[in-house]
Amino acid sequence: MEFAKVRYAQKSNIGVIYKNLNTFAQANSENVDFIRKYLTLTKCDLFFADKAIFVEGASERLLLPDMIEKCETAGEFGPCKYPLSAQYYALIEIGGAYAHKFIPFIEFLGVPCLILTDLDSVADRVNKSGKVVKKSVVVSQGETTSNETIKWWVRRNKGLPENDTSKIDLTEITSMTTDDKTRGKCHIEFQTAESGLCGHSLEEAIRNVNRKHYDLGDGISEDDLEFKGKSKTDFALDLIYECPDYCVPEYIKSGLTWLNNQRVLE
């Protein structure tokens, strides 16, 4: 069926709300093709879910259900009749380069949405040809981010157009408050400093808060957090198998707690 012909029915406390996706398609012609192709090419239950979680990659997709259970067991969600593990959430793997394209669509559907993405700190460096390029660096040396979704979010918060190319300082990103990370029913989270260090990817954040498991001492630097493995999928599976009592990074706890507390029927 053509995307524009879909009719979306959403239950609420005041009754059932019907939404015509053709209305969204006409108002968002610049990214509706991407959304249509993604929903067509992937097995996606977004239309039928009460909540949505957009994750960066395979590691997050594999670990999130386990992390949700860990947060619930640890009491992070507090007392509630139906914690997040018992709620119908869609777990959607889409990188930070594209997640922001879904935000207007999520806002149109009115589904609470959590975006877990990577800080992706970069800085200007001169390459062998003498050209200044953006290079991935540890967070303490970062000048800005290469993550398009984070940049989109900051521009929206500042009221800047999407095509604005002005530099966004990394400190402006890392100093964002909970309110800054929330826009309506959408919330974004990325790596934060823990025990004096901040990783710029999920793998680095996990290594930081599980130092004993990775033979990392207290006197380490952010360089020591670097993930040098070839497979992020193996990294995630090894963590679950070899370290069942691993610690969940704080930014993921914060995001999952926010999503758990969102009311669906309003």
C-alpha cells in the first residue's frame, strides 16, 4: 500500500483518534521517502507499538532488552503496575545519521520515543595532504560531534534552520539538561561522564562502568576505553554471556526511566 494511503488509529482516554498519513507526507516531502523505504525494507512494528526506542546499532539492539530487565530489577523504574518490560515498545535500529528523520513522523503519530545515540566526538586535524578534516577523538579532546541527530536536535532547541552549518561546540552538547534533551514526547540520550571519564560510543561507555571485567584500573584515561574489537555483535554477546551482572551506563538508565514513565493513554 502507498504510504500516503495509510490511516492510523490511536486509542486515547477521549476515544479513538484517526490520522491520515497523507497529511504528514504532504507536510514532510523532504524525508517521507526515506521513512517509507525504511519501513518497507525492515520488519518494523512502529505502527502497532505504544512506545518506540531508536538505537544506534547492533550492540544496543541486542543489549537493550536485557538492560531494561536490569533497570527494572534494580528498582530504577520505581513502583508501577506495568514496567517497560511489560509494555509494547518497538526497538528500531537506525544510526545517528538518520534517526532525526523519524522525529517529525514520531511527533505526528504521538508515540513516546526514546533515541539512544552516540556522542561521536570529533576535532579538526590536518591529514597527510595538509587538509583540515574532522577526526574521531576522545571526548576530552572533542570540539564538536559528527552525529547528525544530535546536531539536528541542538539546532531545533536553538531555533536554527536544519541547513545551518555553524559549529556546535561539544561542551554545549555535554552540558544539556534533561529538559534540553526532551522535545514533546521525544527524548534523546547519549554518553555522559562517569567515574571521571566519558566514552563516545556504547562500547566505550560499557567498558568505563565495567572496568574490572575489562581489566581496567582506576588510573586509566579515555584512550584506554577504546573498543578495538572487530565485531560489536560479539562484544554485546560476550558481555551478556561472560558478565551477567554487568553495570548499565547511566545515560541508558536515564533514557529508559524517562520512557518507562511516559503515559500512553492521554
